Amino acid sequence: MSGNLILILGDQLSPELSSLRQGDRMADRVLMAEVMAEATYVAHHKKKIAFVFSAMRHFAQDLRDDGWRVDYVALDDPGNTGTLRGEVERALASGGIDRVLVTEPGEWRLLDEMSRWPGTDLIADDRFIADRHGFVRWAEERKTLRMEHFYRLMRRKTGLLMEGDQPAGGRWNFDADNRKPPAPDMEVPAPPRFAPDEVTQAVLDLVAKRFPENFGTLEPFGFAVTRADAEAALDHFIEHALPHFGAYQDAMVGGQPFLFHAVVSPYLNAGLLDPLEICRRVETAWQGGWVPLNSAEGFIRQIIGWREFVRAIYWWKMPGYERSNVLDASRPLPWFYWSGQTDMACVSACVNQTRDEAYAHHIQRLMVTGNFALLAGVDPHALHEWYLAVYADAYEWVELPNTVGMSQYADGGLLASKPYVASGAYIDRMSDYCGSCRFKVKAKSGPDACPFNLLYWDFIARHRTRLAGNPRMGQMVATWDRFSPDRQQQVRREAGAFLATLDQ
């Protein structure tokens, strides 16, 4: 009896996947494969590889338990071709296959490749809320794109936090309530960690053997790798951390990598959790009175607003978006992004945390490692490849727009209304990093001056012409212009001296 071959990718671990819904358990076969091409197109964090492979193996067993015939190719299986196409061709050679069914991959490079595979049907991925083709029509009718406008459409479409046609609480956005600095006596609930079972341990052994030089520590490993455990992690967040998530979502504390964040993005982006279901759970917690509205709204905005928005931007602007660089930034990525060895306490803390956890929250990414790269003029493509490699939740559709557009302003303002640059004062206000730093955050010049202070004004000076016309940056340009010539020369000289050390 002939049937179809259903290829499932490592970020498509959803039982309601569109290709599975079109399949037939009696006639079709499922193919899942760990291949070197996907494991090495960037130098992925060891924990990221282990998480994806283990989650794939567990999902394959779930499908078998549900009555599917599953062919699973492990990385170290004899005959592994090393590529997805090679594994599909090997399956086709065994005979009895009419067509190949694949839910559209989330990355342009794979979609471009698969669109040329013979006998292959690409099926739309309907696990997202926004239609990416409809987004293009919406976007091209607007003079400027702003996530807030898109977010309101998503609120109305889903009905989340809505009272009729109006937002709950009379406001669409409670971000102004969500910027509290860390409190010295905060009690922080650690997210649950899940002990590796035999399947995960076998994967950990494989990763240790095959990827010994990759960035990051492999153990201890505590990610959820099953749907049940991912849901348990979500339950823990809603009960213990969500009530305080809103107020402290921008805070940073040394030795507290998670604070009140959910740390479910790896599960969401791999398909173990459903975005709309997550948001409804959070809405229910608010309706039940045990979560404040600012926390519920802030979390839901990240998923149905920002996550959906950046995905739509990605598909609209690819290919080519990955090479955006309107500021002509060309500096190589400093080595301390890999080693963590820098006197800047904030950067060191975020890189070392990333090394150990394959995780950093959005402010650590945007306002520390991203902010420094933007101020220093680092090549945005190099930074993009770093972010794509080092975080367990990073897939190009979500990571690339966040890096190129939001973090590095390399698209010239398509995604963000201003460059997200800040001096050391912001980091000092929102974290406790500065107290242990070799540099002095209050110092504006001299050998002890915080590099973020010097580089901030140097960035304004370098891009003065462009920034002067930006409504949100014009005041900073005017402030720079009021500096005395001697002060301007000192800032540029000392910033240049610091930047020179990055090239050594």
C-alpha cells in the first residue's frame, strides 16, 4: 500500500501540525531526522542541540503511541546522509511513497530549498495567529509600521483581554507600569528543572561527543523536552512568577538569570506549547484575580504582539533582510561575546549566563549585549549569527528581526522607531551589575569611565545626521551639539581608544 511521507522538523513538535492533519495514520509514514546540516549551519549552543534532539525523540515516541508509523534517523545512525533532503531521498528510495508532505519551515533558507524538491507539497503553518500574506497587504498600506497598531488588531482578532470592542482596563498597553528596577529583598521563584531521562541522557552523551568545541555548558541540563513537562513549566510560571512579571520584566540581577520570566520560549518556538493556549491560560489567571492586569497584558503582548509581528516582518523582507546594515557597522564581534572575559560587569554577566543557561531575557539581550554591539559599531550580521547560535529559543524567523531591526537598527527604522541605545545610567537603574564593575558608571571620562557612557555619545556623534531627523533622538543630538568642542573631542578620543582595544 502506498502513502505519503510526512517530514516533521525539529521546531514542528505539535500534534496538531498541518501536515499531520492532512495525513493518514494507516497509509502514511512520518520521517524525523537529526542531521548535521541543521546542527551546524551556525555553531549552536550545546544545550540548544540537546534540547531539540531530545524533544524530537520524545515527540517521535508520542506519535508512535498515537498510532503513527515513524521513521526516526538519529545523528549517529549508520547511513545518515547529513541533510534533510538526503534523508527524504533515502526514504523515497525505499518505495511505497506517493508524495512528501511538509508543513512550511520557519526559516527562509529551508523554504527556498524545499520549494525545489520534486514531489513535495508545502502546507501552510497555521500554528501562528497572524496570516503572513495578509500582513504584507496591511503593511504596504501604511506609511510607518508600529507593533502597537498590529498588536491591537491581534487583540481584536483573538478577543484576548477585551471587553466588547475595548481593551480591558481601558488601556491597550500597560508598559509604563512594567519598568520597576530590582528590589533588594525580592524573593524570586526559580523555574522548574527537569531531570534527564534515559532518552535525554543518550542525547547529552551524543552532544558531548560530537560537539565538544561548541559554545556553552551542557550540564546540568534541565529543559523540558516533552509536552507534559513544558505545560508543567507554564503552570509553575503562572502560579509563582506571573503576578510579578509585569512590574519587574525589565529588571536584571546578578546571579538571578530568570527573575520572574516564564522561560517557556524554547518550548513555544519548538512547538511543544501553543501560543493562543498560553495566552488564554494567562487571561484566565487575570480573570480569576490572582494576576494583575499589567502582568497579564505585558506577557500576552510579547506573544500575540511582538512574536507575531517579527515573524511577519521576517517573511515580508526575506531574502536580503539578514544583510541589512544602514549604519555601515563593520566591527568584528568582540571575542568576549564567546569568552565572557571583559571588565564590563553587565556584559560579562549576560554572556556567562548565556553560556550556562542558553538563555537571557529580552532586556539582557536588547539593552546589554545588543546595546553594546550597536554603540560599538559591530557588524549586525555577525551579532545575528551569535544570537542565533547561543539561545535555545532562537530560530531565524524570530531572532533575525529582533537583532537586525529592534536591537541594531540595521533596517533603518522599519521595525523600531529609534535606535535602542543607552548609557550606563540605564543599566545602573535597571540592574545591580554596576556595583561590582571595575568601571565607574558615574564617570563620564577618564580611564575608569563606563564604556557605555563614552560610546553612547560617540554613537550620537557618528550618526548625527541620521539621528537629528528622528523625533525620538533629536533631543540627544541637540544635547551633543551643546557640548563644548573640547568636551566633544575628549569623548571621541577616549571612545576611539576604547574601541581600539576591541580590535586587539
